[in-house]
Amino acid sequence: MTHRLAGTGKRILLLERGDYLPRSQANWSAKTVFVDGAYQAPETWYGGDGREFHPGLHYYVGGNSKVYGAALLRLRERDFEELRHVDGVSPAWPVSYAEFEPYYAQAEALFSVHGSRGEDPTEPWSSGGYEHPAVTHEPRIQRLSDDWAEQGLNPFHLPLGIKLDERNGKPTPTSVCIRCDAFDGFPCLLNGKADAQVMTVDPTLARHNNVTLLVNAYVSTLETDPAGKTVTGVRVTREGREEFYSADIVVVACGALSSALLLLRSANGAHPNGLANGSDQVGRNYIRHNMSVLMGLSKEVNETVFQKTLAVSDFYFGSKDYGYPMGLIQMCAKTHPDQIRGEELPKWTGFLPDAPFEVMARHSIDFWLQSEDLPRPDNRVSIDRDGKIVLDIAENNREAHERLRAKLEALLVPGGLYGYLFERSLYLGKNIPLSGTAHQAGTLRFGTDPRSSVLDLTCRAHELDNLYVTDASFFPSIGAVNPTLTIIANALRVADHIAERLQ
């Protein structure tokens, strides 16, 4: 949003809750990142059953994109339509894929996406190819891709936002990406990952003196005029002081969970249940993918450095033996010994030597599975009477996810892997089902009816003239692909609307 609007010449203030993520060798330490959770927000939230957990939120310039895996896929065209799942219906979006398509293209260019059109059988139509060629599979992953192709599947190169040296037409990691095994889930010490800080915030600040960034600026509340029709002020705590800012237009992009919490904290006389919450939908319909990080053991050592290049979508919308959508299989970063140390290992690993974690990590081939989570009004984030943050989730659509896992297990035996996967319980130091807040969405969904949605089709709050939201809060459904490219595309789409308004 800031990157797109900077060229208007209007004064823009960017308020960031955290600071720049410190760059050090610890960025590449699996123990620091996953076990110690050093870059994770030191907060305690509560589940609907009252148990405590630490949410996987990252308050830095660039936000959660500082630790994302940079897999940048478009939602499928059918994801914008009503889609029936085994556990219910994924609702249609109030706009079509065609409206998003040009912004998807712009987002891919902006975030240096490397990919290959025509390989993915569920890929939606596009107005052009990728500007950068796909990242080449390393030998072990290429062999896995070939094995799957021989089984009749359509494996494809995962579209990635990454900075590469493409001399001689062949992308090869440079010193910018010398540690690509520490790409997915890690901060990038050398800024080789196409994250929001590297690709948009820093270049914007360097080129435009009308843009100001304030770090360590916690926005506590938004204030309105007495009628509650306009945001008149932004109250901030920074360096121990209370500060107050105002602007003609206010854009909230804190992440789906934190954006909803900000509006709930901002309740006033005109908005007693939370800002823009006359529909009682703020914080509701929270969605995130059903996700699993799974590790298979190869009979041979896996020498791959950059493993996150391969994906399979053949089961995305179902299969011959199952008529409902299942989701996406993709590679994730290589397992490090510290990530599995201390986990309960399967009994069959008893034949391994005294250092099983090191051996297992060397032989591991690692997968990220994700299936659609359906929106439910009671799946929500809220603030209780004592000021505690409560994230209440009742899981759904698990059958589809388990079937996707079974499909993967069946695919691995011909690929030279033991026919067994076990779930890694460590994902950023916590359990995925509740605390894993990657792919958070849906808490302020957009729509045409103010009674059932919080935002209109331009992502402006129905109840306030100058308040917009441009993170994944607006999603009415999430599909089964990584959501970041859709977030970027929508921010560009909304920015164009705001630019027209400013004129």
C-alpha cells in the first residue's frame, strides 16, 4: 500500500509495532528460530478452553513476511466461486478472479516471483508469464519430481519470491542466498528473500521523502468523531510515551488477528462493540489452513540445500476416489537436528545410531501440506472482560486433510522413501492447530451487505468513511494455496482506489 501510494506525493506515515529484525548469525540457527522462538512476539493468549499459548506473531518491519517461505501462488479461479467441501461450503467471493488478475501480475513482478506457467494443472489463466524463470530443482528433488510424473501426476515448480542471479538464463543462488536451507521459516540474514521490508518498505523510504516510518510504535486505539463516521486519530505508545496522529485516510494492515483486535480495542460510544462492528462480525470467521509439516526419511542422504521448489496440486479439487477438495502438497525447508530433538520418535527409528537427530535430518525430505479451513462465525478472536486475548477455534474439514496426507504417503514409496511420515510437533516452537498463526485470514471479511461483512468491496469499513484494511482480514475464504500473493494483489487494488479518491 505504501509503495503504491508514495508516488502520489501525499504525506504517508507508516507505524510499525516492532523494529527492524536484527541481522546476525542467529538468523540461521534452527534452535534460535524454532526452539527458542527468539523472533516470536512474547505474548500469552488463550484458547477457547482457557489454556495458554504463545501466538506465532512477528512484530518487525515487514511483519510475518520476515519469516515466511515466500511461496507466492494465485488463488485458483474456482476459489473465487462457491465450492463444496466434505464439511460444508466455501463461500464465493463478492468479486471475481478477473478483477484480481492484473493485480496478481503486478504483485508477481513487484516481489520478484520465479515460476513457470503451464506446469500446474489448477493454475488459473494469466495475462502473461513470469518475469523470472523458476528456481531449478536440485538433483534429489528433481528425481522426486520425475518419480511423481511417472505416476501420472503433474508436479510443478513452486512460484517463489526470491532474489537470484540469473546469468546464462539459469537461476542459481548467489551470495545473497548462500544459506537457502534457512529460507522457509527463518529470517534471511542477507535479505535474499522477497519480503515486505526488502521489496517495498526500504525502497519506498529511499526514493520518497514524503513517507515516514516510525518503529516501536504500538497503535493502541483508533478514535472517531462523535458520530462515529470518521477516524479522527490514531493513539500510539512509542518509547514509553503516548503519541497521537491523524490523517485523512487510515489504513490498517496489522495481520488478520491483530487488525481485528485493534478494532475491538477501539470501542467507543458510537461503536460500543468495537469499531466498525455493527454487524458483530469483527474477529469472527477466522480462517487459516489445516496445515501439517511432515518429514519423510529417504534411504539415501538428501544433499539438497534449497528444497522448497516442488509442489503438486493434482488433489487440490479432489480425485477419482474422493469428490471433494483436498489441498496442496509442497516442499518445505530441510529439517535441522534441533527442530526434531526432544520429539517423541517412532519405534522403528531404534535402529539408528546414538545421534538419531543428525542422521534423520541428513536423510529427511520434508513436506508442507495445507487444506482449506472453512469459515465459521464462532471461530474467532476476541478480548474477554479481563482484557485477555482469546482465540477460539473448532477445527473442520480435517477429513480432507487426512486424505491428502494419505495421498502423499502413497506417492513416497516409489520415490525411494520409507513408507512412513511422522508429523513434526515443532513448528516455530508450538503446535500448529491453535498457535500456528501463519496464513491467518478472514476476521474482517469484505462483502456487499453491511449486516454480514465488515468491509465493502474496496476494503473500506462499511461504517467509517476513511478506514481501510489491507491484510488478509478481508478474505471470505482462503482456498488451499499460500495467501500472501493475494494479500499483495489486493493491497495494490485498494491502493488504486485510494489514489483515485485522493485525486
